[in-house]
Amino acid sequence: MPIRHRYLIALLLLILVSVTIGYLRRDTPPAPPVVPAQSYAKALRMAHEGRPGAARVLYQQLQRDDLAPIRRAALFAELPNYPSPQALKLARAGLDADEPLVRRAAIASLRRLVPAAQRSLILGPLLDDDEQSVRFAAVDALLGLDPDAIGLYFGPLQAALEQYQQVLEQQPDDAAAQVHLARLYLHENDYTQAAIALQRSLAVDPDSPDALATQVRLLERQGHHDQSRQVLAKALALRPDSAFLQNQLGRWLIRHDQREYALLALSRAVELEPDNAAYRYTLAVTLHDLEQADAAQKQLETLLSRQPANRAARVLLIEYWKETGQLQNVQVLLAELERQNPDDPYLQQGL
């Protein structure tokens, strides 16, 4: 082959290679930014511990599209402590996730983020979700709302509730499922079916605290107040060191206008489980209702020292301090809240 032809072929090959490389570079999308492996764990820890900047990193992580469903669900569990328009937007986006686990986590988050009057508008469409567990999660989130709040979703809610009950009815040997079924019937004031479900649960697990507590509420709803007290007394005689039962006794006494006597049981529950935020919160509210402001404030201070991210306790303590004119303490808590979540709606209220 003549030398001139060889040069021509080489030149054509060089041009072809250059064009190919340029085409590939043009169509190749830019590499996504590398997210540090520890960023998820750090964000979750910051949110759980209520550290400064917690809301910002929590929102950032929820915008990622490469997180495993279980990790995204864990982030949604922290979101109600950091409310804002952005938090609401992220939680609503979670309702459209492909994974049922994420959709259920978003429902649980919105249940705490959204006022009852607005909840059905957001969660109502999930009553027709393709995944059964998601439909049932929506039922749990909407039960207890009055018909006006449920609005157009009253029919779909009743249909999904009936499906829920049918599924639980098919699990007679599952004590927890039967307790849940009893609570569903209790919402509908169907005391006969609620009692049957509770009997099945107690037959499987006679010492189930949840079943005993539901039995107490059922008896109260039927007007059998002495029997409900006897059920609690019998359970406490067998397990006097049960924080759960002590708390239930305190709540029973509150419902029967015996707050002074409730303090002993509620205090005992906190003593037995000092890290239980719900028990300490209930004790603080009861102390405040009995005009023991200092003691109530101390309980909330202790709660926040153990769980700085607990927004409900923080807001309640701010209100209690406002009532007693301790504005310096109010400013400290507001400043901490602003560092956690500068977009928190409560900050717009000021002093």
C-alpha cells in the first residue's frame, strides 16, 4: 500500500476516535457529589439529640434518593420534632415513595406534624393505597377524628376499617393483634366485639399490660368504673413495680377527678422508668394542673436534659415559664430552639 494511503487511513482513524470521545463526553452526565458515608448517621444522631443545626441536616438527608428504606423511615421518625413548611413538604413527598415502609413512616410523621382538622385531606388518599399495611396505617392515623374533620373520606375510612378488622379477626392467636382489634371496636363503641377480642388476647397472654389497659378503658366506657379499678388493682398487686401499670393507675385517677392521688402513682412510674418521656410529661402536666408550678417546671427541665430534641416538652416549659414571668429562661429555651430549627413556627410567636 502506498505511504500516502497509509497516512490518510491513520488520519481518518484519528478523527473518528476524537469524534467518538467527544460524543461520549457530551452525553455522560456529571458524576453525582460524593456523600460521606457517615453523613446519615451524623444527621440522625444530631436530630435525636437535638443538637444545633439538627433540622437542616435532617432535611438534607431526607432529600437524598440513595437511602435505604429503613434509613429513610428512621429519619421520618425524628421529623415531628422539627416542624416547618419544609418538613411538611418532605413528609408529604414520603407518601409517594415506592417502598411501603417509607409511606408508613411518612404517615406516622404527618400524624404528629399536621393538626387533626387538616389530617384527612393529606392522609385520606392513602386509604386506597395498593399496599394493605399502608391503608391500615392511614386508618390508625385518622381514627378518633370527628366526622366533620374526616369529611369526604368518611366512606373510604369505614371501608378500610372493616378490612382492617377482618384481617385482625383472622389472627386469634396473636395477642397484640387482638388488643389492636379491641381498640378498633372501641372506637366504634362496639363493646361486645371489643370484649371478645380482649378475651382472646388475654387467653394467649394473661399478663399483657396493653390488654389490661384496654380492658380498663372498655369497662369505663361501659360505666363499670368499680370493675375497671379492680382490674388495675389486681394487676398492680401482682406487679407493683410495673411503671406502665403505675402510669395507668395515675391516668385512671385523673379521669376520675382524683389528681391529688394520681401524683403518687405518676411519680412512681417516673421513678421506675426515669427515661420515659411520656410518663414524665404526664406528671409535669398534672403537677401544673394542681398549681405546683415549680415542681412541674423541674420535671420538664429534667426531661429536656435527657431528651433535648423533645419539642413538645420544650414548648410546654416555655409556656409554663411565661406564666411565672421567668422571661430569661424563656429566652434561653427559644434560643436553643432557634439553633435546632430556625424555621420552627413557634418562634414566630415571640415572647
